[in-house]
Amino acid sequence: MKTVFNNSMVAHVWAQQNQDNGRNSNHSFYFESDIIYSYGSHFPIARFVDVNTVLFTTETYSVTTSGHISLVRQALDSNIKVIHVENVKAGSMAYSVESDHKINVEAMEYEIQERINKAKRAVKYASFELNSALSEIENRKTYGKLFKLKLKPIKISKADVDAIQIKIDRAQVLEEIREQRNKEREEKARAKAVSDKIRLDVKYKGGIYNYFAYLWRNHKEKTEIEKKDEQDFINARYNLDENYHGEYASPIPTMLRVTSDDEYIESSRGARVKKRYGIRAINYVIKQAATIQNGNCLPVSMRVDEFTINEIYKDYVKVGCHKISIEEIKLLKTKHNF
């Protein structure tokens, strides 16, 4: 069984919970059973309490550890319930002591009060701070329910609510002024985005989407001009599509390719499987998808190297945290004659 991976795969393999351990090449990012660590056992990032629930650290450390934390967050399926705590080992029979729950709850209560105090002082973000306090109250409630702790409910006092509401009302007036100004800027940006997209789609015959997909699938490097064009396209997409979110999103959906050494099949999100396992899975998925009616789902549990195929639909398949279109899978099969 393979146990050494690149950083992205360490997080992905841990999130699958199909093997007991794994690490990167320099031992700085690794997991043991249900816990994943950065630079040693002194910094656990997250722990699976059960198949549907993860305790996730609120602590921060170095820039590299922040990168590890980000990879773990991205590797978790959106259906996983995440509870943010100071000590992720609390409640673990192997590592925890009774006082760990007390420390976690006290940290949550401190954060709640800090958010309330910030909301009362805020000039601009009172509503954000209040919502953060409410979110942390819910986080504490979920934590208590998970471990069957007897916690007293927390309610924000009427005096605090009234004080915060005054701040929110003032901020709303300022926000309305800002929104009007932003609207004027957005109209200009949208006009430019339309112009940019037309220009780029004309420049790259068949559309820029297909062009950059072609570059990635064929291991071709982008020139500096192409990199700028790609960023212009992302900016245009951001300004034209209200459903597009730019932080982790890509203008190109998850794609597949065979690695340049012909050993693996990898996704554009950084996950990879051995080619021989991938070919078997591709043929199986295509065959099953052809039998499924629109809107129906075929639940499966097919292991593919370090990953598991969870669900097959007529148009796409879910593999861990990946959602890959059947069209993309067929394209890879046809190109390499699997």
C-alpha cells in the first residue's frame, strides 16, 4: 500500500479514511488513523469523530502550516459536518483527557463574547460580528450535542442586541451609499467583461475555455501573454456570472489527463490514481452511467487506488470530493483508447 504522497494527495487520502497512515516526502504533513498533522503531533489540524463529522482546529501557526490547513479544508466533502475547536483531540479515547472538553468550550465562549464586544464597537462590520457570534453559539451547541455535554444555552442580552442594532442601522445607511457607487463601477466592469470575453473568444478560435483545457490536457505551458489572457477571462467570468465564485473556483470544470510519465491519471484539482486502476474505473463508470435515468443516482463503493467512487449519475460521477462529468471521462477514454 502506498503511503508517501504529495501534499494535496496527503489531504485527499486522509479525507477518504480508507487507510491508516500516509505522509509527504519530508514528513512535514502526515496522518495517522483519523488525525492529520502539520509538522508533528503538537499540531493536529483535524480529526474524524465519525464518518460524517470532523473536528477542525482554530489554531494557526506558520505560513506552511496555513497551507496544510487550506489543503485539508479543500479535501473535505461538502457534506461533512465541521466543528471548529481549539483541541481536535478532545473526546478521543487514545489522546483526550476530561479537561479537553472544558478547554474547547471555554475557548468557544470566549470567542462568542469577543464577537459580541466587537459588534458593539464596530463602525462597519457590526452585522458580520453578530452573525459570527451566532455561528459560534451554534458551533458550541453542535459540539455539546456530539459529545453529550451538559451545556447551558447562551443567549445574547437585550441590551447588547439593542446596542448592536444601532451600529447595524448606521452601517446600513453607509452601505446603501457604497452600493450605489459600486453599482456604477460594476456596470462599467460588466461592459468591459463583455468586451474582453468577445475579444478572447475571437482570439482563441472555438473559445478560450476549450483552449486552456487543451493546454492542460496536453501538458503544454502557457506563454506570459496566455497567462494574462487567462486572468482576463477569469475576471470576465467573475463579472458576467453571478454564480461564479473566484476564491477556489476555476473557469474550467474538473478535467482528467494521463501524466507525462504514463503512470497515473490525474485531475486538474491535483488528485491522481495509478493508470491501471483508473482505466478499470473509467470503463465501469461509463457502462453504469449508460443505464441510469436522468436525476437518478447509483450508490456505489468502488475503490480506485486511494479513492472511492461514491455515486454515479447519468451525467457525472462523485469520487471523494471530486465531481467529474461523464463527458470528460469519455473524452479521456477515447483519446487514449482505454
